[in-house]
Amino acid sequence: MSPAPQIEFTESAVQGFIEHEAALLDDARLDEWLNLFAPDGHYWVPLQGAKQADPWSHNSIAYEDLLLLRLRVERLKNPRAHSQHPPSQCQHVLQRPHLERMDAVSGTATVRTAFVYVEARGEEQLVLAGRCRHELRCMPEGIRIQLKRVDLLAPERPLPAVQLFI
Amino acid sequence: MNKPLALPGAIQSLVQGDRVHRDLYLSDEIFALEQSRFFSRAWTYLGHASQVPNPGDYLTQDIAGRPLVMVRQPDESIKVLYNRCAHKGTQLVSDACGNVGKFFRCPYHAWTYKLDGAPLAVPLRNGYEGTRLRECESGAGMVALRHVAVYRDFVFVRLSERGLAFDEYFGEVLHAIDNMVDRSPSGKLTVAGGAMRNVVNCNWKMYLENINDTVHPMSTHESATHAASELWKGRPADEPKPMAMEQILPFGAGYDFFDKMGGRIFPHGHSVLGVNFSIHSSYARLPEYEQAMREAHGEARAADILQRSPQNSVLFPSLSVKGSPQAIRVIRPLSASRTLIEAWAFRVDGAPDLLFERSMTYNRLVFSPMSVVAHDDVHLFESMQRGLRADGNEWVSLHRDHRPGEFDPPTQTTNGTNELLMRNQFRAWLALMSADEASDA
């Protein structure tokens, strides 16, 4: 993959991208959010959190390609998505994204962002904390997510339903 | 009802042939009685032997509100002990699993115990001379459960001295475990991939009933199956589906499909749903694996195993088994209105990795806290838990296909949408709850 010179691919551009990504989720602009993924991108919430090596040797709370992410988004649009009566809302509270690695030649970067995630629905509110690791790729159409990995604290503990995207 | 539960017949009056009273789901008093009677007298799944492969390996688990520890012995056998120090009650181990080495050592005052719970040593031994310590429970070590059964590496316990022997309690439904274990040509499964753990604000019975509920997928899961079929629309019928599509799309099958899959009941609440076929029957075939199965088990037995993929087999009241994909759900009641559900996957010795992938993928898609299938189930269970507080109707209907005298014979096969499988659970519940009307020591 050659870099795309017309796209700004700098530390501040990447940090802005991470904040934009979270804002789209919090604003429920999910179709736009899906467009941030590379065609072969994945969303991954490992069951072992930060210590998990890969999605194949151990299970994950979520490991989804674009097909499954789209299924999730399409389902949420259906008035018969019963669990969305009342609807869920979410808020990501991010620490400043930390650029772990950036390679201008290949147009790739790794960004780590600590977060607190709140999902509220009816009288209930769920709070999750952890850190995200984004593997980003600079493509002709813009920065795209190759992998969004969400490492939760104590992800193997019993959890209630987490209905939106962390 | 408001009838004191201590009165003779009070519990029986809550379970009728074709309906059950809401107190079974709502009452804290009933739940306390369940802990002391029902969950103590029933055989409950604790864990799998592969989780404690070496001597000193342990696994902690609360059952019926009691803290237990399953531990592998020096002679390779498995014992289950109460996880409390004989001294003051400290839990000897507090991690979910680990290895204690050659003995248990209490972190509080350093009392030690052999792996079978026998007392080993206490500090300041002289201070106990002339006291009654040795003659009482505190001098007898950790308490070992007397009723532990290991069936093909699945470890079950019965806490109470009352209750049926293991084989009598489960009977033929143990074939559901055989069907899953024998999918390994060498007959060996290993727990792998971790557990999905979901906490649901509903009574445990709602979850367990739903495992046998064939009429809900069309309406409950409509949003998930509709989205899946829309995304897959227009593809040729013979195009190989991604595993996720292969597993989710069958949820949209109609009433007729679920009715014809058939169900079977057994005494003591157990059942197999999908005796003819199920949503798991049409997974892609694996010729090399099937050949290995024929070589290991013979033509007839291999065919029998591979052709049977029941929807769910319930080993009442704690375990639900899917032979294919190799996955189990464990129901851990926490209170009248709170239930923990665990979903575990297995590696199948001698089978391709694809089977493990199916097992993990299914659990992730359907039983994860982020599952788009489970979200609607969980919402509706929690909705029932609230809705049942309404006035004007204190009963939960189980009328579908009900016939008087229907439990003759006690083992029988029926249509898949018959609520007989649920009525059978309540029949068993009542028997264990009311036998002798006394709580167990």
C-alpha cells in the first residue's frame, strides 16, 4: 500500500481521527462510522483484554468484519430491535490519543487511547473502562481503520448487555 | 398468593398442570427455599475436568450460594470441597482457578490442609492442647462433598444428603453429553477459549424455559435475522456462507421448522429439543473428519453422532448442551431476579480446528454480552421480570399442547413447539421443592 499524499497523515490528524470516530458513535451516526473502516477492517473486543494474543486461540466478546458490523448497524435501525425500547445512548470519554507508531512510507499508524465508556438505557447505566488500540491505514479516500481493538478491564467478569459500540 | 410457604400444600398450589404462579419468578422467599432444597437436592454442573489437569489445580465455583472448590488430587481423581477454612471461614483460594501446590494454606492464620481437605497443621499447636478443637468440626479440616460425579469429564455435585443417585437422576439424557464428547474420535474434549459471562436481571427459570422455547425466535430475533437475510439477499443458494451467516440465518426459520424438529422429555426435568434436526443441522460437511469418526466409532455410531445435532439438551436445572457446535451454557442463579449465564466452548481432540472455531464463533455471536441475538432475549427476560408484577393475572401460561395425564410415559417424544418440555421442568422443580417439605442440613 503506497501512501496517499493528498491525505494529511500526521500525529495531529490521527488524533483528530480517533476523536472523530468516537464522536460518530456517541452521535449514533453509525453509517458514517462504518465508512471509517478499511474494506478488510475489523472491530475486536478480546475476552482476555490486553493480554490476549489473537482472536483465534481464545474467544472474544466481539470480533467482527464489515459484514457483521453492518448487520449490527442495520439491526439497530429496525423498530423491532426490542432491546432498543427504550434506546441506548453512549458516551466515550477519551484520554489524549497516544501515537505508538507511525510509518509514513507504508501509511500506517498505531494509536493507543485510554477511555471510559458509558452506555445508558432507561434507568440503567453501564460504565466500562479500558484502552483502545487503533491500527490505521492512510488510503486515497482518507484515514481508515484496519483494526479497532478494545481492551476492557476485567472483560471476563459477568457483564450485562453491551448494546452499542465501545 | 400471600399464603405462607410453610403451610402444607402451599408450594404445590403454585404449580398447576398447565400454568405456574408468578411467585416462582418473583419471590425472594421461594428463592431462599430453592437454595436450601431444590438446588441442594438436584445434581448441578460444576466444571470440566480439563480445567484442572494437574494435581493441585483448582477451580472455584459457588453453587446454591455455597462456595466450592474443585481440586485435582495427587492420584488424578477430582474432589470438591467447601471453600472455607475450618478455623474462621476464610476462603482458602479466591482466584477463579489456579494451582495450590501440594496443600491448601489459609492466608489468614496459616492453617494447612491436604488436597483432599484433611487437616495438616496449625501454628502454635500447643495452644490447642486440652481444648475441644480436635473433637469438633473446626478440627476436621475442609469439608469434602460426598456426592460428586464425573461423567466423561463433566463434573456434577449434589450438596444435600437427600436426592437421587447421579445415574438415576439424569438417566438417558446423559447421551447428550456422549453425543458431544464422541464428536472427538478419541473421546476427549478440552475447555478452551474462555467463558462468556452474562448477568441478566431475571429469574433463572425464564432463561431455562427459553432454551426450550421454539416459538420465540421468529418474533424475538426478527431484527437480527432480518438484517442478516437482507445482507445476504441475492447470493446464489449454493454460495458458501461465512460461518457467521451459516449460524445466524437459521434463527429465522419458521414455526413449521421448529415444530417438526421435535422434542423429548425425560424424568426429573431433562429434555432434548431438536431430536429430528435443528438450526445446527446444516453446517458445512467435513469429509476427512467424518472419515476419522467412522474409523474411531464404526460406520453406524459415527453416522448416529453426526446426524444428531439437537438444538439444546437440558440437564436440568444447570446445564444446556449443544452437541454441534460443541458448546454448553451453565445457568447460575444469583437471586430471585438475577441470573448468571456462562457459555463455554470446547476443543475437540482429533477433529479439525474448524470445530473449535464454530464453537467459539457460535458463543460469540449468540451468547456474548455484545450478541445481537442475545440482546433481544435479555431485554424480554428482564421485561417479564417487571411485567409479572402487574395485577389482574398472577399466572404464567404453559398451555400449548397441554393434555391431562400427559406425563405417561415419563419419557416421550413430542412436537417441537409443545410446551411439554417446560411443564416437565416445573414438574421436576415441584418434586424437589416439596419432597418432605423440610429444608436440608
